[in-house]
Amino acid sequence: MSDQNKTPIVDTLKNLTQKSHAPFYAPGHKQGKAIPRSLTKLLGKKVFSADLPELPELDNLFAPEGIIQEAQELAAETFGALHTRFLVNGSTTGIIASILATCGNGQKIILPRNIHQSVISGLILSGAMPIFIHPEYNPDWDIPLNITPQSIGQTLAKHPDAKAVMIVYPTYHGICGDIVAIAQEVHKYNIPLLVDEAHGPHFAFHPELPIPALFGGADLTVQSTHKTLGAMTQASMLHIGSNRIDLYRLEQALQILQSSSPSYLLLASLDAARQQMALFGEELMSQTLELAKNARNRISQLSNYSIFDLKGRKKKKEEINLTCLSGDSNLLENEVKEKIEKSGEIFPNSNFSSDNYFHKEFIALDQTRLTIKVSDIGLSGYEADEILHQELGVTCELPSFQNLTFIISLGNTKTDINQLVTGLISLRNKSQINLPNKQKTKLNFEVTDFSIPVSPRDAFFAQKDCLPIEKSVGNISAELIAPYPPGIPVLIPGEIIREKHLQILEKVQTLGGIITGCSDPNLTTIKVSKF
């Protein structure tokens, strides 16, 4: 086992910042000497001394054989992967690369309709043809859930020539599907299971959290280390869990997609975040879970608010036929248990054990992801978010039509939770006193009638017409249009425009949400593809 105390990238940067020399290389600010004064007032000068290029001591992200290679190997061990690759262009890079590594032009990939817009970018670049599965949906909360193992099995039976399956695990709301059963269905066809695990990099560090995607049988997973752990924004990791992934093709894709001048500040933050979790992960997650429990208990006692919860079904140990993590169909359960136990060795004072994982809820909710329904106080999620942010000093991660979603992470404090609870009380009082009563209408923005007659790539590159939005129904969308956050597309290139799509976009706009991807910011016209 490697020494998880080490931080090879951080240590090398530190040594180089202390080395006296004449720099005749990029970047132009020369270790902070020429950084604009407004920026040094904000950040100081010290951080810029570590903003260095690929000096000989700093290795090369695309041909690592020194400190980057060592840092990635340490990360792979920490997160339970065969291989790990650092991403400096965010998880978007990893998602697109995973598609390019598994699917070619015209080849099929099976995925849920509630995927992130980065997946559509991957479809456009690869030319792959999406086979969408409609995820389960909770109409009371207007929240998409997961695609089921049964729906994946049925879709694979209809499309046995699919090259990969991609799922979202967890969703933006922290909802986790039955990944073990899903992996079993996918691997019957000997194709890889790709996982958008952007919101789950913390799962590996506490037995009360959902099972990590790799331990559930994922062949490749992409994690936004910056979203719930201690890395800087844009810093992510891609983990490989089996030999179903063509490593050479994946690395080619990453080299195409990532910057040829990667930020060593971002790489160092990944190195440091890995060390932090390897050494103190369970302790930090215990504290985070306690904060989340405190918030849930207190908010659940406030009238007119509801907290989303998902009661999962626990599978008995004997029910589980674990998918092989290495791609070897003869891998036995005790070998999987051994892999999980080895991950637990990272935490010397931990009760991290295979029994905790084998008795986990396999349809689970990340308890650190807090979704609160605010529509019962007469506000939309967008309106509530604006008041909380502008007036009450509380900012959520994701506003939606009737809910607010908050990320509780290792960086939050008891003071934050107190301010959240106090803010919600003040919000309720404001809505009752200052805002007119609004007729409560049950919102249902589920789109079940979606059709993709042409590939996103073909629609993207086709000739286009610009139509008044009211005349666009029945045409093929040429645009990738998504409320952001969360960045889940309402319309994608190649999809037939339905009246329900326009209703959703109009409602988002009316309630103050942000819509991205439409060439007309006023949403009075829309571009359609001509065929």
C-alpha cells in the first residue's frame, strides 16, 4: 500500500516557488510579478508563484511518468480504481472522453433522458446515436429519479448492438439507483457501464453513504472532486474500474479535449484533496452527515416545508450477485469484498467494511443532499432562491419550479446550518406577510414523448432555419437548450420539438430561471434543422 501522506504535485510546486531563477517561459505574469493589482488585492501574490507550466520537474499530464503519474496512482488507490486520470477541464471533459472512447459514428449508446448537457456534447463529437430511456419520475416533487435495471435490460434486448450504457449516479438531488443490478444487466452484453458520478466523489469515505459506483460494478466513472470534496472548481477525476475500457483510446480522447496548458493549481488541488480524504475522509464525512441530520431534523419541524426523502429497499446479502469489477467474469464475491476491505485500510480508525456495503440500500439517497419543497409557502423555487440569496444570506445549489436543493459538504459548519434554518423561517414569514397568496397548481413537467429521428451530430451540422417558437412544434431542434443549473437539457439537437418542451422553457423563464443554449435569449425564436 502506498504512503497516502504524500502529495507529490503539491510538494514539487512548493519547492519550485522557493527556487530563485530567471523565468523566460509562460505564463507572462512570471510567478505573480506582473499580476494586475486588482487581482493581487483579492487573492494576494503567493498563489501566483505556483502558477507554473510543464517545467521538467512538473511532469506532463498527457505522458505522465513522474509526479503526476504518482499522484494519479495514489488517487486510484484511494478511490478503488484500476487507473485514475486527473481532469483540469471539469467533469465535462471526462464525460465526453468516455463516450469517444466507447462509441463511434452511428453507434448506439443507451442512457437516461435526464443526462447532463456535456453528454450531448459527447454525442455531437462522436456521432453516436442515443437510445434514451425514460427515468422514473416523482410528480409530487417534480423530480426525475432513475432508470431501472428492468428498463435497461429491456432496452438492451431491443438494441443488443449498443456499445455502452451511461447512467447518472447520483442525480443532482442525490438519488441513487440500483447500480449493482444495472451493472449486471449491462455486463450480460459485455459492454461497459459508464457513470456520471459528478455528485458522488464522497461516497467512498463513509459506510452511511451510498455505495460508490466502482464498487457497484461501473467500468468507468467521472467524479467532480470539486463539487463535494476539497478540490478547486473545475478539478475532477476519471476512474477506470475494468478492462472493458480501451485505455489508449480514452487517453487519446482526453488529450484532444483537455487544455495543452493544464493548470498546476488545479492538479495540485486534486492531489491535496485526495490526501485529505485518504487520511481523514471518514472523520470529515461523519461530521458532514451530522450537519445534514441536524438540518433535516430541524427543517422537518417547520410548517409549510417538506424535505425530500427516499426510502430504499435493502437487499439481503444473498440476493446480490455482484458484477465483476475487473472485467473477469470469474471474479468471486470474496474478491470483491477484499477490494472493498483494501479501500478501508486507508482509514486506520475506520469501521469501513464490506458488510456495510453488502447490506447497503441499493436504491438510496445521499443524505448530504438536501431538497426542500418551498411551493407550499406560495413561492416558486426560483423566487425563494432570489430572496434567500439577496436578502437572507443563504444560497442554494439548485432552484427549480417548486424546490430548492442544497449541498452540505465537508466545508459547511454549524453556523451555516443555523443560518439556513433561520433563513427558511424568515422566508416563510416574508412570503406570508408580503406576498399575495398564489393558487397552488400541481406542476408536472415530465416529458414522456421524446423522439430522436436523427443523431445530435447530424442535427448540429445540418442547415438551419430560424422559426418563431410557436411555429416550431414538430420540427427537429438544432439547439441544445437547458435551464442552468442543473444543465439537464429540455431540448437537444436531433429531437422533435413538442408543446411540452415549450411549456417548460416558458415556465422557467417566467419564474426567473436561467436558460442556456438558445440563440435567441428572449426565446421568441428557435433554430431548427433542415433535412
